[in-house]
Amino acid sequence: DAAEAIAYLKNRGITGEIAARFELGFAPDGWENLTATAAGQPERLALLVKAGLVANRDKGGYYDRFRSRIIFPIHDGRARVIGFGGRMLGDGEPKYLNSPETPAFHKGAELYNLHRARAAIAKESFSFVVEGYTDVLSLTQHGIDNAVATLGTATTTIHLQRLFRLAPSVVFCFDGDRAGRRSEERRVGKECRSRWSPYH
């Protein structure tokens, strides 16, 4: 299925260089591709469950959480992989799926690409907050390196604290269509809107 994943990325205008730079991967279709790698290793399987990569079936057993998806590794501020985001190939739902909350991964505290964008944000004196992973990749591909994305959540006070430590301004840059405006209302949380305008 690798050819389908590569075709999707090319169709989105993402080059092989950017895909490599952002360490993109692919979870093929199937319910037990990853689970099978821990066969006979209960400690390894328990770790996969704890990391949110494998989930428990209601009637016993396990299944892979990410299937038929482009995989975007999510890093913490020290560039350690702490979670994953997956974009469905085709028309399945949900379109985007993130790792669940784990001891290492807290969506309300992390920003996609912050570990790479840190220096550029400080240099430019502002950060872009965009809707998703591919928006960050597209901007980077065009030489804009100070972009981050929230992880399917509203922008939190913790997010803004982390960004304002690096630069005095934050610019929210969501799609201009109706869905983008709804995303703005959802992602720029009420507390944040009361203190900063939606765009700066």
C-alpha cells in the first residue's frame, strides 16, 4: 500500500524531502499489523497499549489504533516522539486521529512542530498557529518555518504560554471557509479570546 500513501502526499503537494524531514510514516490497512509484532511478548504489548498505539477489544484481544493512515510523529520540546497523528487515506472517518492521552502525551499542552519552529519563532518575533499537520508542512515547504498546529483541541492557556515565551505575537491562520471559521471558534478557546483577539 506504500504507493497509495506516496500518491496521497504528492497530490497534497508534499515533497519527498519534506516527508523525510518531518519523519512521515504510513500505517497500512489491517487490524493487527502492529499488534502482531508483540505476539508472545506481554510486556511489549502492554507498553503498546500504554502508548496508545494498540487498544483493547471489548470482547478480549487487541487491535491497532492507526490503520490506513499517513502517520505524523508528534514531538515534545526536547524532540522526543511522544505521540502520533494519523490522516486517513480515502474517505473514512475520523479523517484525523491523534494518540489518546497517555503518561507522555497531553494534547492540551503540546503543539505540533514546536520543537522545529522554536528558533524561527524567536527570529521572526511571532508564531503562526494553523489548523493541521499538512498546513505546517506546506508552509515549511515554502520557507515559512515559524508555524505550529494544535492537536485537534482548542488553543489552551498552556499553548499560549509556551508560544509567548518565544515571541511577543501569535497569529492564528485558519481556513477562511465556514469550516475554518468554526475551527477558529473551537480552537481559540473562550479564555484566550477574552484576552487576545482571534488573529493576533
